[in-house]
Amino acid sequence: MAGGTSQRDDQPITDINLTPLVDVSLVLVIIFMAVAPFAVVAGIKVLESRAGAAQGKTAVTENVQVVLSRDGTVTINGRKADFPSLLATLQEALGRSKEKMVVLTADDNNRVGQVVEILDASKQAGAVKLAILKTESPVRAAGNDGSSAS
């Protein structure tokens, strides 16, 4: 006999056949390998900029300026806007923008959720480029950044 165990024709087969198990496992591995690159969650791509990198590129007036103040109020190009009408106001401002760029200026004390909500609304409104700026602290603005002049 080829199997090594003595079995008659009238007895049921009680051995486990591992071939289908291995086949199904390999198919699942191939499926997971094919699907894994698509499972990456899309997010906001943030690149660190260099000082002076944007000089001469685009005038500030051509961009949509969004300012999130310390108390949570939002202004778009100098006009006050509220969160429920944020998307419509951004669509209107981006319609007049040449570069379709939104520059968001926020304070250190703002909640991350508010900043992300504004960035998300900007993308939904049609912004092609997003920039995040931080308001300058009064110490650095006055020139007292801790460096000593000799």
C-alpha cells in the first residue's frame, strides 16, 4: 500500500487531508498581499517648509487667508465666518483665488479638532494646496528669542 497505513475499502477515511487547507491559506495570503496597499488611509500630506522658500512664488492676496483665533473664531480673508457656513464661505473665497491655496494661521492654544475641521472643509471646497502657519509668540516677535548679540 502507498499510504503506509493498512485500511480496507469498506472503512471510512478518517485522515485529515491538508492539501485543501494549504491551498486556501495560500490564496488568502495572496489576496491580503494584493489588497494591503489599498488599505492605507489617505491623510493630509504635510511638508516642512524652509524659511523664505515661498518668496516670489505667489502674492499673499491671491491665497485664501484663514485665521483661527485663540477664542475659536474664524476669519476668512478678513471676514468673520462661523463653522456651520465654513464650507460655503471657503468655496466662495476659493472661486476668486488663482492658486486655490488656503493658508491657515492658528494659535498654540487652539484645539487640533478645529484645525483639522478647517483643513477638511478647505479640501472639500476645492483647495489644491494647504499651508498651516503658527501665530508668532510675543517673545519672538519682540526679538527676545534668547539669542545674545555680541
